[in-house]
Amino acid sequence: MSSRLEAIDLLGQLSDDPRIDWQLRELASSSELGTRISAYEALCDRAERDRTRQLIEMTQDLAYQSEPRYLSQLHQSTSTKKHPTGERAGSVS
């Protein structure tokens, strides 16, 4: 029984594959309590890992889509301000 639980744990650690998820769902309906628990835990770990990956990708996409608002406002305010000499900020004489 111990080797079966270890095998279920290893299945849960493998990369995303619908066949593994299907097999773990089948094992989750086993009559053996230990097998059911291990399969549910593996499925939960896989779902959590997948959701974390999705959130990271979504955050990275948002970060690269556009410049943050405060930076664009800062850039606008410094480019339109004039120095006491009458020159715009950032201009080279």
C-alpha cells in the first residue's frame, strides 16, 4: 500500500497532463481510504500549482502591457515643466 501512495504522490508532481488528472480522479473514487486521500491531495496540489502559474502569467502580461500610470504622469509632468531659464526640463542647450 505504501508504494501505491508514493506512486500517487509522484503522479501529482508530474507536469500538466489531462491523462494524469483523469487517473487521479479515478483513484479518488477508490474504496481504500488512503488511496482516496492521496489522490485528492495530489489533485489539489496540481490545481493549486496550475492556478499559481496562471496568476503569474497574468501578472506578467499586465506588467508588460503598459507603463504604470504614475510613471506616465511623472514623465508628462517633467516634460512640460519649464526651468527658471525658460527651457523645458530634459532639453539640451
